[in-house]
Amino acid sequence: MGIYTIFEKNIKHTEKVDEIFEKLVEQLQELLPDFSKHLAVDSKAISSAAQGKNGNQTPNGRRDTDADYGKKEYRGQNKNGSLWEKIVKWFGYKLHSVVDATYELPVAYKVTKASASDITEGHALLEQMEEKQLEILKTAETLVGDKGYDDTKLIKKCWDQYQIKPVIDIRNMWKDGEETRLLNGRTNVTYNYKGNVYCYCPKTNTKREMTNGGFEKDRSTLKKLCPAKQYGIICQGQEACPVAQGLRIPLTEDRRIFTPIDRASYKWGKEYDKRASVERVNSRLDVSFGFELHTIRGMAKMKLRCGLALCVMLAMDERRIKGKQKEKMRSLVAAA
């Protein structure tokens, strides 16, 4: 009889697993002062051991009457400029998790049916953390997410409510095919949906991207600087340019596009790269905890198995830190 089967047969209150998980997170916060400073959010598709919905929904131990169908779409661009698309469909569940992006460890999680929206559950995870793990929201500085979490309300909630800087990839929601829009109150400044800001020479109409001057928290504005001044470029219309001294863009210009960490900055890209941390946590669940090939059916068992796996992940690294083996963190092979 496997260890997980023993747990499933003997554990009487699955909510105890959540309590153990939260306690382990608290202990890691005490051991690692920068734990949960940088967060990443993502969802993981987990197929049910059942093949699909059955017309007969009477539970019999082999059917899964809790699961439903989910779909994830991935799009990107190859180095040669060609576009690619990948669609994943499955029958089962989703594990939604927030992880520490530095140590690649789970901080909060939820298990839902496969059809649950990432945006909806992203809000739910933050609300769950506000209720149970408020201290993490108070100390976190950034939250990274892919396009599945591109939502104005979620971006506003992160910054306005928790002072967490959202680093969430953006979809092109401009339906009329326009590449740029005129910045409000300006005659020679435009921006695109990715947050790049351009100025146009008053004499030659030459288009140049403005440089980043940082975020002014007290003003809630992004500062943009004249590229001619910053790079020593000769601009014939510089003297007549209304933005030669730079400009400030209020976040309220467009809360999705303009965020506390400028989307057009090197820093945004560097922070977004931390999203790989949650992907690696999800990969470990498949490879080291058996979620790639399992026999789990039903929401209760799926929640229990996910919770136990995440608890083991936390407990192993907690023991390594206490044993002065911090360098072995993230390894599920080295002895704890």
C-alpha cells in the first residue's frame, strides 16, 4: 500500500492539510527573511484518471463526477517572426498556485474543476491570502503572471489594495487594428498596447521611442525622457518639441498598459522572467510527485493529493535550511 493511499484512508479532515501547509509557509518566512518577497501565479492542468464524463453520474469508484473539461491556449512568436499556437484540452482539474519566485516554493494554492477561469481564481487566491496569509501580502513586492491573468481589476487590486507591483503579460485588446494611440493631452506622443511610448520630431516627424525615467510613487506616474537628450541624438525639432524636457504619464491613462514597473523597461522583462519559477514547481509535481501518471478521481482526493505534495515540497526545504543545507533547496533528489 502506497504512502498516499495510507494518508487517504486515515486522514479524517482534509482541512488539516491546509493548516499544515500554512504553518510550513510561516516557518519558512521565519527562516528566510526574503521569502515571499517576489511571487508568481499560474495554473496547472491535472487530468483525472477517468477518461471523461459518463452519462451515468452515479459514483462507483471509477467514474469522476466532479471533474469537467478545460482548455488552455498558448500563443507566441518564433525568432523568424512566424506565429505559433498550442491548444491543450483535458478532463479533470486545475491547480492554481502562488509561489515564491526566488526559492521556487508554493505559498498558496487552490484546486478547482478544469473549466475554472485563471483570472477569477487569481482574484480568489489573493482574497484567500488576505484572509489567511495577510502578512505575505503586506511584504510582497511583485506578482508575476502570464496573459491568463491579464485583467484590469486584478492589476488594480495588486497595486491599489496590496501595494504589490503587478508584472502581468498583456494581450492585444485593440480591435480596430491600430498600432499606436495618441497620448491624452499630447500632440506628438503615442503609445502601443505593450507600453512603448514614442515621440515625433515637430520638424521631420521622425518617430523615436522615449526612454524610461522610472516610477514616481507619490504621483502615481511613469516618467519618460527625451531620447535625443539621453542618447545624444540630433533632433532638428528639439527646441520646439513640447516634450523635450520629458513627460509624466499617469497610471490612470490605461491601468492595463501603464503599471508601476514600466512594461517597456529592462526591469519589467527581468521580473517577468521569474515566472519560470512556478513552471518549475508544476514540473516537479509531474516528475517527482507522480501527477503525470496517477489514479486520482474526484475533487476530494485531488485536493488532498495536491495539498500533501505541496506540504512535502515545503517540509523538505525547511529541513534542509535547518540542517544548514540551503544549497540543496529545489532538489527533490538529494537527501533531506
